[in-house]
Amino acid sequence: MDTFALIVTIGVALGFTYTNGFHDSANAIATSVSTRALTPRAALAMAAVMNLAGAFLGSGVAKTVSEGLIQTPEGSKGMGILFAALVGAITWNLITWYFGLPSSSSHALFGGMVGAALAGGTTVYWSGVLDKVIIPMFLSPLVGLLVGYLVMAVIMWLFRRSNPHKTKRGFRIAQTVSAAGMALGHGLQDAQKTMGIVVMALVIAGEQGANDPIPVWVKIVCATMLSLGTYAGGWRIMRTLGRKIIELDPPQGFAAETTGASIMFATAYIFKAPISTTHVITSAIMGVGATKRVNAVRWGVAKNIVLGWFITMPAAAIVAAVSFWVVNLAFL
């Protein structure tokens, strides 16, 4: 039972990473595709490679996920809790993907963890949830909005006298770099979230001590699944981000991606906080867009997205709680 439960849980965790990949591949590349800096295939391939690389850059976020949010549950019930948390997250990812809403895979995962933990009677570290999830959830979009606006304003000022055509061409090339940074940050943030879950599963199964380093195979497998998912590509969500929120030109795309990437690196290294890559890039695009004029941003689409954010954690939590009860009745 135990080995089987472990394999199933890790399998589902990798399934989550895959949905995360095609759900969030949009974040890494929508801006550079919509400004025609890269072809979609080239962008996806680059994002996949960079996601893979980013996964090896650190493990702070993984630690937060595996230790900081809920008490590591014990035994087969513990596996049930993890399993349910993942089911909740995957379900919500697929729903939002189907409707083309860029909701946050990470918050779906944390919502799922909290919901399943509550249903299974495991302690939730509310202070950890507040510090590492809720506060960054509100702060990261605000910071994204502000920094995106400022970066764009600086670029506009620096290039105010240069030839617009040359400038655009230059920024198309620069965007390849900024999009790569974005994808690297995405790997750094999102592959680690799954690593945290897999490590938790290994600890519950007694395959690994709580303080052991993350096994290399876990890093490779999580990163590979994220890359495959990215390459499978979420075209639906990409349209929302790249075109519907605002029409971007290369300098704006560059500004948005640079903002997004730098925020992701800062949170992963300095605060070790798992933030939502979706929130950061969406808000950076809005901030950059607001420099044109405030009504250049399609705030209606923005409002839908924000509503999606608020619903994500509770919705995934409910699905996870329900699936925990189902698992509990069926197996435990």
C-alpha cells in the first residue's frame, strides 16, 4: 500500500507540474510572441529549456512549500491529504485553462494544501500561509504594477529622441533575453513548488528525512515535466495575456518581462516566498500599459483576472477537501 500510494502521489504531483507548465508557459512567452519578437515554437522551446535550468538554481521555495505551510502529515492519511491537495489544484488549473483565465497554479496548489489539511485534521501553519502566501499574493501584483510602470517610464525617457524603428528592432532582440529571464524565474519558482510536494511525500513514506537535501532525481523529474508542459503550450491563456490585456510593442514587452523576472528572482532568493508567476507578469503588463494612457489597458479583462485570483485558493481548497473525503471513504 505505502509504496503504491507514494508512487501514485508523486505521479499526480508530476501531473500537476505538467498542467502548471502548459498553464503558465503563457507567462514566460506571451509578451515576446505578441510583439513578434519570437515565433511561438521558438519561444516555447526556449521557455522549456530555461524552465529546466531555473529548477536547479535554488531550493528556498521548495523548503517553504514542504515545511512552512502545513504540518507534514503522517502515514497513509498523510498521503491521502497530499493526493487530495494535488487533485484540487489540478482540477482548478484545468477549469481556468479551459476558460482561458490566467489564474495562478501556485495558489491553486496552496489552496489545495490548506483545504486537504483542514479536511484531514492536520495543523495548518496560518502564520506561514499569511507571510508566505497571502501577503505576497497581494503585494506581488502591486509591486509588479508599480515597477512595470516605472521601468517603462524610464525606457520611454531614455529613448525619447531615438528613431522609433531602430528602437523597436533593438528591443525585439533584447526581448529574447528578457523572455529567457522570465522563463528562468518561472522554473526557479514553479518547479520548486512541486519539488516541495514530492519531498513531503518522500518524508511521509519514510524514504527520506525531513532535513535531507532535495534528491537530484526529484529536481530533474519536476523540471522535465514543467518543460514538457510548457512545450505543450497553453495557447488559450497566451491570447489573454499577450493581446487582450493590452496591445504590446517590443519596448513594452521588454519592460514587462524584465519586471516580472526580477520580482521572481528577488522573492525566490531573498524572501524564499513562493509567489505566483501569473500575478507578477499580468500586473507588470498592466503597469507597462498604463504608461500609454490609463484607458489603454483593458480593465474589464483585468477585472476578470483579479476575480479569478481571489477565487483560486478557496475553490481549490474546496475541491481538495471534497477529494480528501472521497479518498478517505474509499481507501483509508
